[in-house]
Amino acid sequence: MLGIRRVRPSFPDPGKLPVVLSHGLGLNGTFWTITDDHLPAQLAARGYEVFVVDHRGSGSSHRKGLVGRINQGLRQTPLLELEEGRWNVDEQSFYDVPAILDYVKAVTGSERVNWVGHSLGGMLMFPYLELSPQPGRIANFVGMGATIILADAPQTDILRANRGLRVLLRGMSTGRIARPMMVIRLPGMARIDRFYFTQQNVDRRTISRFYGYTLEDPGRGALKQLDPYLEFGRMVSADGKIDYTNLLGKIKTPTLFIAGDADIMSDIPSTMMTFNALGSSDKTLLRFGRLEGQVADYGHCDLVWSRYAPREVFPAISDWLDHHQPGVVPSQQDVSLRPATSLRPVGKEGVDADLRPGLEPVPLRWQAVDGDELGLGKP
């Protein structure tokens, strides 16, 4: 079962399609909500219904039956969960994405969605748009720090970290052993943190929430599939038979790329190569850094976590989406943001409330679905 958090706007706009927010590898859906003024709140304030996904092996996604019950207990320990970590990016693209889209349609009636994905949450959209029989179900795609071509390969440091994680994940939960860093940081962590965020751009409270709430086990199967990408600079299928970079020209979906000038994992040259290869005639690339007039150069997760993102990045995403909605009259697109205070965390209790705005689990397409299991109940 995939967990989904549904954020309903106080003033829904019937002319706007739902938004799916898709987090990256080794994280969960709280990625989008650990800051005090977050993207789901801003989108809801503009009238969008927002669905925040917990991808496989993260957050409230879980297996059913006995294994699922055992794993609930293991999630409170540093031990690995049973039968987890075998999935890969292909399975997320071709099984999980359709399951999420089917669920959103079931509860909203909307056949199409706006998909906003950060890092792997955006990367998994490329195989779907290239090879799915129904690419039109994605009305608009926003990729934040999401590339499938590397301008400079191999990425030695990230490749070494990838392989090291796969070794560690044979015996322990790398996500849960990091939980204590919510309150105490180990020496040398800055060398790891720089891949995720730029310390001077992100509040210390957000960093603590990242380690305490958001970090998860990345999944050995997904890490293995990313290995050739980091070594050779091209995203390929898990069996190595399909080079997804060669198929980028097939993508015709309106696309917005959000790129940070200080992003190490999805740098500007790699973003531009991926962007230029897209076949869409409606594509936009927005860079965020001092050269573009922003307060700071944005790192990988800074695009969502930076203290400046609510006024520099999020409005740009919302404006682009507004101009691509099927039922929006141009003269009505400039909407003043209404504060969604109920969605903003204050202290630990507020964080928990904010991170769990109505969990609604989604059955995967390959799971048996009975009459009561439509993804509407709670686990």
C-alpha cells in the first residue's frame, strides 16, 4: 500500500487539476512539509487539491498481512524490514505512478494531474512519459533537481556513497540509525549534508526535522539501478535493455524544470542536457541562484527547504501551473495567496499534525483489491 496525504484547499478552484507531490529516493512525503511555509500550503492557498505521496519503503507505505504487521514493529528499530528494498525505479514508474493516478481519479474524478517531482520523484516520470500507453494523464510536469543525463560522469563521490549504502543496507536501516541526528550531529556530517542542502540556506530546525522525520532507507534495488547512471551518465532500465535518455524526444508533456545553481546531484549542465533533449514544444527551465537575482545559490533540497524558497521558488511553480490549467481564465490567474495556517507546523506537535493531514493508503496495481480496499480507509 502506498500512503498518500491529501491536502484540501479551503477555497477549491474547479478549473485546476489536482497536484501530486513526489519525493526523492531515501526520503518520505514529509520532505514537502518540514518547513514552516511549505509548497503544499501555497498550492492549496491557490485552490489546488494536493496529494503528497509516500513512495515504496517510506513513510506510511507498507506491506499488507503478516509481513506488514511484523514490519510495523521493525520500523521502531534499526533492523531492516522484511522483503523491503528489492524494488527499482522501473517498478515505481510503471506500477506505482498508474496506481497513484487511479487513486486521484477515484477520489476527485480527474483523469489528469499536475505532477511535481523532486530528484528521483521527478526522474521516475521520464520512463512513464516515454513508454506509458497513457502519458496524457500527466497534464503538466514540474521536475525539481530531476535529470537523467549527467554532463560529467562518473560522479565518483556519489557513486562511492551509492555503493557504500548498498553494503550498509544488507544489515541495518540507514534511515533509522540517523534519527538521533535530529538532536546531535556527528563530526564530518557537513561532507554528506552538502549533497542534500546548503547549510547557510536552510534553517537548523528544518535540518533537524529532516533527520527526525524525513530520512528513510533508499532501497537497494533502486540504488543498483542508479549505479550505471552515476558511472556512465545515462539513465537505463533495471535490466539494462532500455536507455531512457534516448527516448526523451518522445515526451510532449508541458514541462517546467527547476534547477539550483549550487545543486551537486543535478547540476546545471546536466539539467540543460536533459531539458534540451525533451521533445515537448512547451518547456521552461528556471534557474535559482545569485546570477539570476535570487538571495542565494540553491542546492538540491534547497529548492524546497530553503528559507527563501517560499518567496522565490514556490510562487514561480504556482504561476507556471496556473497558466497551464484547463479551466483558468487568464484574467483570473493572478491570485493573492491566502495563508493556510492550519497546514504550518509549530513545534513538534505541530509537525506531527502537519505531516499527517489525512493519510489515505493507495493499493498497488499488482495487489488484490477487494470491495472495501479502495484506498479510502486508514491502515
